[in-house]
Amino acid sequence: MSGRSLSCSPEGIQKAKRALICYSLTQKVLAEDLGITRQPIGKFFTGKPVDRNLFVQICDRLDLEWEEIVAEPASEPEVNQDNSIDINAIVQGVREKIKPLIQERCGTMRVLDMTQPIGLNEIYTSVNILEKITGRQRLGIDELLQQCKSQDFDLFGLNRITEKRVPGLEAVEKHPKLMILGKPGAGKTTFLKYLAIQCIGGEFQAERVPIFVTLKNFAEVANKPGLLQHITEETINPISSIRDILTYGKALVLLDGLDEVREEDSDRILKEIREFSDRFPKNQFVMTCRIAAREYTFEKFTDVEVADFDDDQISNFANNWFKEKAVKPETFIKGLEENNRIKELAASPLLLTLLCLAFEESGDFPANRSELYKEGLDALLKKWDAKRGIQRDQIYKKLSVQRKEDLLSKMALTTFEESDYFFKQKVAEQYITEYIRNLPNANTDEEALQLDSEQVLRSIEHYHGLVVARAKRIYSFSHLTFHEYFTAREFVVVRQSSEEALQNLVSHITEKCWREVFLLAVGMSPSADCLLLLMKQKIDSLFAADEKLQRFLKWVNQKSLSVEVLHKLEAIRAFYFDLTLASASKYAPDLDFYPILAFKLDSTFIFEGELELNPADLTLDFYFATTLAHALDDGIDSDFIVPIIAGIDIDSDLQQSLQKLEKEIPDRKDEIWFHKWQEEKLSAWTKNFRSLIIEYRNIGHNWQFSKQQKELLKQYYEANELLVECLHSNCYVSRKVREQINNTLLLPIAEINQRQQ
């Protein structure tokens, strides 16, 4: 027998003949199937030596283990006459032959609505790995909330939970058999392709041969070959050295998408992978699978998880994407920084790609964020699997996309109303049970319903990644953005903006955490008239019964009517409302005070602190109000206000009175005398100054609001800010309603009622 040949044992020949009959084959047909002549087939069935590679191929086609039928089994390749084999030369030879194939198969990526493939190295961003699986942590809800490090609810931090991150390449080097888990669109396939390209390019494990197998394609091959046969025929055929490569442990075996294998193929493919990895244990194995897929057990594989993108990765991805394009990466990154909710989605590579595509079209994010989020959800709910021909076969498939969204909307509202951003598995399953029990042909058996709800919850996580495990038996929506979106959708789409539903929504108008829900609700409403009017009514009612607060609003209105400026009246009202509250606080505002609400109401309203840019009335009142605030806080000094307003034409009596008051202030450099003056005379000085600006400018009134009234004013102001932001968002609202809201903004109830009559 030659050094590179094998022959069949007598018992093996009998097994082979039985297999031939079992598969309804003849020696001639077998030869045709394998694309070879009849001669080696004849030798095989008569026990004569056959080239090792052909011997193994024949066995694989007959579904036989070659080691069980070979006359002289060998666990290592047979050696040459000089008792050596140059495996390194074989590796380099194979690498050169498969390089074009690897570059073709793994060198590009194309997802979602890309018009053409993009080079992997042009866009690739390094992956980080979590060595502790997020959903297997033993943490309580309180511990998870602490980890989120929420700041004013602007960024909830669900994707910023800090676990030790390891660079992806380092994790592969560390673990010879690696199972990489991740949410849909987390970048698992891209990482595997990157490994293949880096390996064949000599940048990573250059001593190995990369073998990339898409498990879905392998599972669906018509003749159901073994994994070795599939690799030989589909991946690197006609190279005869693959057996030596695998036996000597010189392969980097990349198995992609275990979760994408159909359920009917699952057992067979699992068996193939286990046997293959056991038969060739010296090789490096990396396999990918979605989190929450069916329970797979690979005892010798180490499970890790793809980490969400951090700020640096998002920045790197954007720089790669927008390189040499009309839109600059800095513009995109700035857009993300200005919108925390959109930036939160960028932690997912798939959704970050979607954001880049959307931004590239217009150089900005859509004004109506609900449309952007809907596109992201469509990608996860429909496009991501459909574009790759993946079919899911469990109970969740019976729910249409709309039913899935309705279920998620109901779950979102129920948990959001209770501030349950994390919820226990049993609670989530109960929500699902209550929903699916009302569907047509639903199971009426409670135990069966419970089992179905468990399956549905797991499927939501597995298929779409919209609800995910944050610790053992504790779940949350994958992004706060989606939690808010589905909450808004429940009011507008599921409950069809009924008066009861909208009244329920409006009851939360002073709760800061509901702000984004309102903005999304008006954005997805066919007409936002009813919701905006209900918001306005609710805001006006906040302190309708408080006489002092109503007097304050009456003053704001009167003051705005008295100034001669070319701005919208509602913007002037916002200016005086904000200025009064700011100057009445313990600490005076900085001189770069900017009236945000006034600017939102009238974009021509600019107040930068430069006198020549501002109307005289507003400039005077700003400096008078802030000077009073400084005086009340013991902060007045000899600079006072006269030099500052010297260039403004004001009443001569007021000018003289101000100059007189200025002379009463001692020089701050004489600290002893200045402090003595503060203690003995500042109070009287402040009283005189207040009287002066009340008389001449009708500003500086001592409202003496109580703590409760101050809180009401704050809620009222912030609710009006939200209303204006909703009104000026890209929502559909009639001109009549828009004018009605603008014209009655920040007015007392009596004035509003009079105008409505």
C-alpha cells in the first residue's frame, strides 16, 4: 500500500456494499456522483489501495466512518519514506489555493438597503467580547438599575452596563473552541468573516487554513453530506490535503449561524458539529449563534457574548462609513451626541448601519424620530431574516408582524406605567399569556398557554432581540428607545388615539420620563390635533385655581404687550416668564442667559449678551433682573449697571436714579468697608433698586412664591416646553390648532377663556 493510500477491510467492504444498496446506488452512479472514474471505485470495493482523499470521500458519500472500515486505521497522515511530512508546506500551499475563495466569500458585506456590497476592511470595526453572558448573571432588579447609571433619564444606560470587555481576536486566541453569542445584528457574521480575511491575509493565525461554513447552507444541501465532505466539496475542492490540515490541527474552522438552521435539520447538524470537533480536536473552532436560540450543549466550547458598541467603536464605524463621502463623519457623530435616544440605537452594529444609511440620504436624522425607529424595528422584525432567506418555525411565527408589535406595545405600556424598566420572566410571560389567550384559535388550556408564553418570550429575544435577558430570569426591552416607542404606539395605533387613551397619556405630562413618549406619539399620529389640545388643556389646568400664579401669568402677558420688539408675543411671554423665575432663584443666571423656550417659539429671537444684537427693552429688563438677583444674593459690586447700559437710550429720571444708586456702592477692593456696607445697608439699597425698576420697568416684583408654587411653575414651564417641542416637531397638525395653541401659550385662564369665547 502506498504512503498516501488506504484500503478497505473485508468487514468494511460488506458495510460499504450494504450502504450502496441502502442509498439505491451502483458503483457507476457513485463514481458519477463523486466526479471520478470507475477504476478507484472498483478498487475500493475489492479492498485494493485507493488515494486517501478519494477513500474518505467515498465513505462520506456512503455515510460511513472511514476509520471503521479502513484495513489499517491511522490517526495521523502516513509518513514519507524519510519518516517526515512537511505540514507547513502543505498549509501554505492550501492557503494560496483557497485565498481567492475566502476573499470572494468573506471580503464584502451588504445589509439592509445598501445599494451595493462594501469591502469588509473598509467598514470593519473591532469587536469586543463579554466573557460573562449578560443573561446568565445572577443579579437582582435593584442591582441592574444601579448599574445603569441613569442621569436625569437622558440616557438610561441599558447598553452601558459595565462588564469587562476583551478584544475579539484576543478571545479567539485564548479559547480553542469558542461559541460567540449575540443579539440579532450584533456583528457575529461580520466578525467571523473578518477572522477569515485576517487569517488568509497572514495577519492572524497565519499558520492555519481558514475554513468558513455557513451552517444554514450546509444543512440544506440536497444529499445531506457530512461536514468533512461538505468542506471538501463546497469549500476547498479539489484540494486533496484537507485531511492532513485537519488532522494536524492546522485549520481555523469558522461555523456561522447555528441559530439559522431549520428545526428539522437541527439534530443532524448538531451531531455533525460535535463529531467533527471531536474527530479533529487540535484545530481552532469559532461558532456563532444568537442569544436565546434553542438550548445547545457543546461541552468543550466556551460561551462568550458580543458586546454592544461603545462610543469609540461607534466613532470608528462612522469614520469608516463616511470616509470620502459628501456627509462628514463629524456631522454624523455630532448628530448622535445631540440626540441620546438615537445614539442609544447606535450600540447595535445593524441599527448603526441603518442610522448611517438614513443620515447619508439627507445629511441629518429625520425630524420625525418615530419614522426612524419604525424603520429600525422593521429591520429587526422583518428584513434581517427575510433578506437572508431564514425561516423561523416556532409558535411565534404564527403571529403576524402587526400582532407581534401589538403584543410588544401592550407589554411596553404596562411596564412603562409602573416604571418597570426591568421585569421578571414570570411577569413578562403573564403579559404574553393575557395577550395570546384572546387570539383566534388560542389554546384554552392554562398549562399549554403558559408553555406557549415561555416560547413566545424566548422567540422575541431570539428572533428579533427587542426584549432581552439582562440577568437570570430578568428581562427588559433591548433599548429604552424601543420601550418608549412601543408605549407610544399602544396609545396611537393599538388604541387608535381614543379620547380615553389620550387622556391617560396626558395624565403623565409632568413626568419627565414620559417626555419621549409624547414626542413619539404626536409623530406617529395621523393628526396630532386632539392630543396637542388635550396637552394644552392639562397644562393650563396645573395651577388654574392658584390666584397668585394666575396673577403672575397676567403680569407676564401685560409685560409682553408693553415692550416694542418685533417678535412673536408668545416668545416675549416666554422670555419674561423664564427671566423672572431665573432671577428669583438663589443664584442669579450667568450673563450668557439664553431663553430657550422663546427661541423655540420664534427662531429670530436671539439673545447673546451683546447689546447691539438685542432690542433695548429686553436688554434693560435682563440686566435689571439679574442685578436684582445679584443684590439679593449679596453679589452686587461697584460695576453695577450704569456702565453696562450706557449705550441705551433710557428715561432721564431713571438714568439719574441709577447713577445715584451706583454712587452708594463702595469699592469692593476695600473689603472691610464693603462687607460692613453689605451687612448694614445692602438690604435698604436692594429695596430702593427694586422699587425703582418696578416703577420704571414693571419688573422685579417680589412674588414670594411658596415652595409648592415654585414646583408648580417648574412643572408648568417644562410641560409648555414639551408642548412646543411637540408642536414644532415634524407632526401633522392643522393650522387652526397650531395658531390656537401658540396664541394662548403662557396666558392666565381668564384670558384663555375670553379668547376662546
